Amino acid sequence: MAPIALLEARGISKTFGKVRALHRVDFHINPQEIVGLVGDNGAGKSTLIKILTGVYPPDEGEIYFQGHRVHFSSPKDARALGIETVYQDLALIEQMSIARNFFLGSEIVRRLGILPLLDSRAMEATTEEVLRGLGITSLRSADEEVRVLSGGERQAIAIGRTLHFGAKLLILDEPTSALSIVETQKVLGYIQEAKRRGLSVIFITHNLYHVYPVADRIVVLEHGKKVGDLRKEEASLEDIVNMIAYGGTQA
Amino acid sequence: MTKSAEIKQVAPPARKRDLWRRALGAREVGVLIALVAVIGVFSVLNRNFLTVDTFGDILTQAAELGIAAVGVTFLMIAGEFDLSVGSNFAVAGVMLALLTTRLGWSPFLSIPLVLAAATSVGFLNGVITLGTRIPSFITTLGTMMFWRGIALAITGGWPIYVLGSSRMLDLLGGMAIYQTVRISALWWLIITLIFWLLLVRTPYGNWTFATGGKPEAARALGVPVGRVKLTNFALAGMLAGFAGFTQFGRMGSMSPVWGDGLPLEAIAAAVIGGTSLMGGAGTILGTVLGAITMASIRVGLIMVGAPSYWYTAFLGAVIVVAVILNVRLGEMMTWRR
């Protein structure tokens, strides 16, 4: 009855020295779903994500992508399947133009003999189209330097890049932690738009209030264990806040 | 529907402001102001300064520096330095002089061979720097001394003279192509155009900016950061060697002590022209204007009869003023937003 999960992890455990970072955690995300992964600092959110993206191997447990068992030996393997992670620093280069950032490493070129020349017009047009499609109204030209953009708009470049280059799963690490309320609202809008276009999103945050408005499901980690996994229809914001505050009594 | 209408209404004034912002924000404005000021001062002091002949002299003076500075600019944008370009310049010039005069080798063999050697010297700087993770400012300080020593050792410290003229020397730098403009200025122009194209119009140029701007981000997006740096070290070496050839061609002799001020002058030309010392930003046009500014000062001071020591003092002042202008204009650009 349930659809095949896009990504599923079963019984993931990970220990660093004497510290048990994760203990038998099950986690899954469906196609076109937004999952909020919440928990305090040290709850195991980053460790789980790093395992799902191939940064670390798990000590125990299995990972399935679209129903097939996968073993990631490096982040490249995960990326090849369409799992993109956007970290807080966003991998954007301030002094470069928006379009050049957008296409960095995957530039559009026209060949002049042996010389590959950048097709700036095509790169700028595509970037503007993707960003406007995500809902950025203030963009003047993709030829402008990234440093003129606000924090939220920078997130949009990272999200748009993922969308454009055909990823299936976007993992956002604390995308709103450094943003104002208005900027946070914008980013939530981009995330919903990305979902509407077929992407699944894992939204990692320690601030439940940021993810609750857009999430389909909230997964709560605490001390390396999953203490809650609730569809939004099943749980009010208050239930989840209580769950985080008092530890998982499964609401 | 209403949304797109709104955007259309806003667009025209934004475009107009864009033009202003772009004109003011262009990295070359600082150096352009410095150049105009320098030319202005010398034109007032000596009426002959503003002539075609003088401009030819300036271009000739600027060419060798300019050629080496193009490579240094690339490397600085990628976030690295090369202090050994002056020594590489001397070794290349001396080697070409030795091979073609003492050993009687053909220029067709010697030029590619020595150019390959100069490229390897640059490449080696890169290998040492990236392999040891020691800042290139230090590694190339070492290779600067090492290769200068080699140049002195193979010549015994004496310049190598070529008796009479040769076609090779003419083509490398000796020949005048228009009044006082030498062919070295043409080489400089060609090299500038090629490297400008490489920097602003190719993925490689994009990667160079990204490598110097934020290496971790570049790497995360699949840019081969190490290879980009290595290539730029090699290019800086190659252009330093070629600059040595033009000097040899222009003077008809090559001394192992020449080019000792070149590394810092090349960095100065780049920085006056708006290239960042931190990497990630810079333009070839800016460096060209920087080299012309420096050569104008040199030629201008000679024409007004100032003792040559003043060159260094004047240059120092211009560097500081140009960099202040660059920084201030950069800030203004951000405020305008």
C-alpha cells in the first residue's frame, strides 16, 4: 500500500569511539515529500545525514534507494543517484556572478575549434528562468555578483542548482538558521516550489517552528535515537514540541 | 499575470541604475584614474610626454613586465603567488642566449625547449607548494633564490652578448613595428588577448576564479582545484620565460641579474589593476593598465630629468593610492545596492 520510499535507512547505528551517535535508527523519505529532521545539538541529525550521503559508512544497518540496496563509499556515489546536500555555507562564491555560480563545474560551452567557450547568454537565461520559477521576484540579472543577494536568495541558487541538474533528493542543513523571519518565509516558499516540481526534501533544523509550516512529516531524534516520526495531520505543533521537550513518549 | 506586469514596470529604472553600478563597480576604474593622473602630471611637467614616441617607449617598457604580470594575475586570482618569475625570466633568457650563441643551436629548437623548461620551473613551484602545503609566498621565495643562483652560476655572473643582429632577436623583441613601438608590445597584446579569453570566456577561467574565491565550495562542485592551481603555476612560469625572451631580443644581450624586481612589480601591476591579494578577483585589462601606469612613471620621471631612484618612491605612492581607490570604489558599489 505504501509507495516505495525514495530513500530508506533501516536500523542504522554508528559509534565514534565511546560515543554512540546513532542507535538503530529507521528513517525514510517518499517521493515528493518534505521531511523535517529535528532534534537538539548532538541528537544525531548530522551523523544520520552524513551516513545517508555517503560521508561515513554505518556500523550497522542498510540503506535502500528506490527499493534497491545501496552502499555508498563516498559522497560521489550518493550524488550519482541524485542525492544533493546543501550545507550552511552554501558552496557559493561571493565575487562571482550568479550564473557562474549556478553553473560552476557544469558550465554550458560552445566549441570554437578546440577551445570551449562559455555560453554566458544561455547560462544567464537558464539561471534567471530557474530562479524566477522558484519565486525570486527581486532578481535583476544573473550577471550580478552573488554578494548582492540576500541570505534567502542565496539558498534559492543552491536549491535551483539541485533542481536544474536533476537531483531527486535535496538535503538542506539548517537552511534558515542564519536568516530573518522574512527571509525564512522566502526559503520555505522555494522549498515548497521545489517539492511541487518533484523533489523530495530533508530539512534539518533545531528550530521546529521553521520546518513545521512546510513539512509533510517530522522526524525527531534525541540522543541518537528516533523518538518520533509523525505525519503532520497526526500531530499538532504542540505535540511535537512536547515530544522534543520530554523525550519520545510517541505522543 | 499581475506579477509579470509588476516586474515589467520596475525593469527600466533598474536597468539604468545597473549601468551606473557597473561603470562604478568595474575593477579597472581605480587604475584608470591613477593612469590619467600620472599622464596628467607628466604632461604638465614635460610637453613632449603626450606624444606617440613617448607612448611607444612606455609600451616597450611595459611589455616585458606586462607579459609576466598576465601569468602572475592568473595565479593570484587562483589564490597563489610566484616570487620566482624574475629568476625564471633570467634563467630562460640566459639559457636561450647560451644555446643559440655559444652552442649554435637553432632557435626553432631552443625556443620551445627553453619555454618548456620555464613552464616546468613554474610547474615545480606548484608541485612543491601543493605537496607541502607551505604558502606559495614562501616556496617561491626559495625557488626565486635557487634559480637566480643557477642563472649566475651558468654564466659566471657575466652578461651574454650577441654580436650583430639576428632574425630571432628581431622577432622576439628588437624590431620596431611602428615608430618607437617594438614587436614585444605586439607579443604582449597577443598574449593578453589569449589569456583574457581564457580567463573570462572559458570554464577554465571560471574554475580559476572559484579556486581562489572559495576552494572548498569549488571542490564540492567538482572543480579540480589542485589541477587548476598547478596549471596556473605552469602558465606563470611559461610567461615569465617568454618575457625573458623578449628582453633578450630587445637588448641583444641577457644578463643573469636582470628581472630581480620583476616579481614584486608584476604583483604591483596586478594589484594596482584591481586583482585581489586574497584571490578570487581580478582582471587582465586591469593588469595591463597597471603595467602601463608603472611604465609611464618610469618613462615620465626620466623625461622630467628626475634621478632614477625616484621611480621606486613614486611607484610606491601610486600603488597605495590605487589600492585605496579600488577598495573605496568597491565599497561604493555595495552601498548603491
